Amino acid sequence: MKNRYEALLVLNTQGKEDTVKDVVDRLESEFQKEGAEIEQVQKMDKRQFSYVAGELDAGQYVNFVFHADSQLITKLRAKFKLDPEVYRQHYQKLRPKKEKKERGAKKLAEAR
């Protein structure tokens, strides 16, 4: 069974600010190669870290929402750990997306 997940990746774009779109496209294709169904890709801003824990003081944040098997998360973690352009990664399981039509039908039923 495929679950819904969110992956927040912090990219190392130091000195490569103009190639961020290419990196995001490559990562999206990596997700799809491994069998994930991408629902949404949200490219966020470049942000300064509140404290410097490594060699970088800022990173480009990208949020992926996708459907995948639970075993795929382990594979993606291992794969992106070796990628020099992925500085940090965080995965979270999301609730299944509810359809809007169901909510509208419930409101109509309650109103009557």
C-alpha cells in the first residue's frame, strides 16, 4: 500500500544559485525513478540557518509531497545522503488527502 509522504530537502547551492531549477528537476526525476508518485513540488526560499552546524550557513529549501511504499523512504534517504547537493533531508508521513466533494456532500446532508 502506498502512503502519502512529505520530504523537506535542504540543498547545497553555494555558488550555484542559477542552477537550482535544474537540481530540483533532477531530484524530482530521482523520486520518480525509484517509484514515487509526485503530488506536489514546492520550491521555497534560500534561508539562513539559525545556527551553523556544518560547513554551510544557508540552504535552498524544497518540499516534495509524494505517494510511495514505506520501504522507499529508506532507499531515498540512503541515495540522497550520497548526493553532494542534498545537505539535509527530513521525511514525514502525511494523512491521506480527503476529497473536497465528500465535505460538500456532508454539509448538504447536515443542512437538511
